[in-house]
Amino acid sequence: MIYLQLFLSFFQIGLFSFGGGMAAMPLIQNQVVDIRGWLTLAEFTDLIAISEITPGPIAINSATFVGTQIAGLPGALASTFGYILPSCVIVSSLAWLYGKYRELTALKGVLACLRPTAVALIFSAGLSVLVLSLWGTGGFTWDAASIDFLAAALFAAGLFLLRKFKMNPVLVILVCGVISGICQWAAKVDWL
Amino acid sequence: MEKNLKNYFRLFKSTFFLSAFTFGGGYVIIPLMKKKFVDELEWLEEEEMLNIVAMAQSSPGAVAVNAAILVGWRLMGLSGASVAIAGTVLPPLVTLSVISLFYAVFRHNAAVSAIFKGMTAGICAVIFDVVISMGGKILKTKKPLPILIMAGAFVVYYVLRVNVIHIILFCGALGALVSLRDKKTGKERI
């Protein structure tokens, strides 16, 4: 049953995404693209773009988007509920434990090891999105001519602006979109 | 806090507006929550809010949702937590449902495609920016174990394609074991 599948997939995403925001992204990719095949990598990338430029947590946005695409509003509700259920249970038990013990050595250790793991997973997801952006759905090749130069330029400029000037990420994404839109329009116009 | 309709509505309104107007997820919403619940409404003490933030960040899932659950629970128990969750989840649920409908209709339009292509490049920049910031912090600790975990997890996931959940479970268990051992020996390996 599709609602149960949505619920279970997002339940796992909710249960295993430690480290907030971006940490959910590789798990969503894993469930939604690799395991279930609900979205293609390109659609998943669109979803990340939409999530970043709209308010709200990336995973809730994804749960709604995927749920709606696959099974309409009931699908969106099933996946969102699946995603927040582990949070409800774990956060309440943690609050209880925290009140009792305060010093949770093992939990601190778990989190200290999950942080570098999250970085590695986000980096992996980032690489697959970058390959898609620069080489298209065909995947990575050594042939420099197959690189989308506009995408490469936007990526490099965006990264520079984020690192050097701490520019707002939402703005960077929107500006990249607008520039690409203008280039496409300019290429179509008959200038002479 | 007294459980009356007015307070439920105020809690719902606060979480709803926080969620509806906060771009960029957990780390942005936390200071805004503090401003709302500690400074403006004076429903929580600063110290309590710090504990809530620590717990919200230590739990899996979205930090904003976790924090909303804890704030709601602390103020009005189970019903408070439910109201806070509804307030937090409703704005993205509505926004994305609407966008999702338009997406299906307009995605294959040439101009929309071009805009998404550009945004994808922008997203890559944002992801790599996050990775550089987070990864840099880990490298700066100069502790071999976290750095090894970072490199190892990457190889195991990206190259060997091991199931991501297995990797997370393994690294979490490793963290628990190492930290308990360190507590006995007095070392600080992580």
C-alpha cells in the first residue's frame, strides 16, 4: 500500500537524520531516489532547490512534495506523519532522561561520531547533485566538452560568494536560477 | 501554564508564524524561537530554552520540529506539544502542496527548466559551502578518530554504496563505545 510505504520511508528518514537540515538530504535521496524510485535524481534536485527557497525544514518540505506527487494530499499527510513520529518519541524520552541524568556521556559520544558521518554523507549527496548539474543525466566523463559551462560558472561564482561574502544561500540559489533563465531566453532571441 | 483556548491559540500562532517565515531550517529558527518564547512572551526562562535547544539538536529529525515539541510539552503537556507540532508543520505542508501542483504543470516549460538548472548549480554551491564549514571544524579538532570516520564514511557510502542506515548505526555505536571507554581512561579521542 502506497500510504504505508510513504509512512515507512519517511519514518526511517526521521529516525536516522541526525544533525539537522542538510543531514536529512542524503537519507531522502537514498529512500526516495535509490530505494523506492519515486523521484529521479533530477526531480530530487529540483525538490532540494524548492525546499531551500521556501520556509520550513527541508525534510517536512520533502515529505509533502514527495507525498503529493505520489499519492496526493493523503500521501503528503502519511509521509509527514511518518517523519515526525520518531522525533516525538525520541525527543520526549530524551527530555525525560535529561531531567534524570544530565550528564549523558554515551549520547554525547554518539553525536560526536555522527557529526563527521553527516558531513561525509552530505558531501556524497552534494557530489551526485554536482555531477548531474555539470554533466547532465549521462553522468561523469573525462571529456571537458561535455561539461555545462554555465552551470560550472554559476557553481564556482555561488561558492565564492558564499565563502567570501557569506551571502544568503536563498539569494544565491535564486540569482543562479534567474541568470540561467535569462541566458536561455537570450540564446533563443534572434538578435539580428 | 493554564490550558485555555487563548493560550493554545497563542502557542499555535507563535509556532505557525515562526515556521512560515523562517528560511534555512533549524539553525536559523532557534534564535528566533528564543526571542519569541523567552524575550517576548516570557513563557520560558533562558536556561530552559538552552536545554531545549541542546535536546532538539541531539535528537534525529528536524531541529525546528523537535524544539516545537519540547516547548509545547513544557508549556501545556501532550496537548501543547500537539498544537506546537501542528503550527510548525502546517505552513510547509500548505506551501509545498501548492508548489507541488504547479511543479507538475510547469516543470517541462523551457524557461522553468532553465531556471531549475541554474538553481541546481546554486544548490551545489550551498551544499559544498555547508560541507566546507562543517568539515573544516572537524579537521580543526586535529583528532584522528573523527577525521578517519569522515573519510571512511565517504568511501564506504559514495564508492562502496553501503546502506546509509548501516553506516549511521555503526558510527553511532562506535561513538557510544569510544566515549564510555574514554571516560574510564580519561582520554579524549572524540
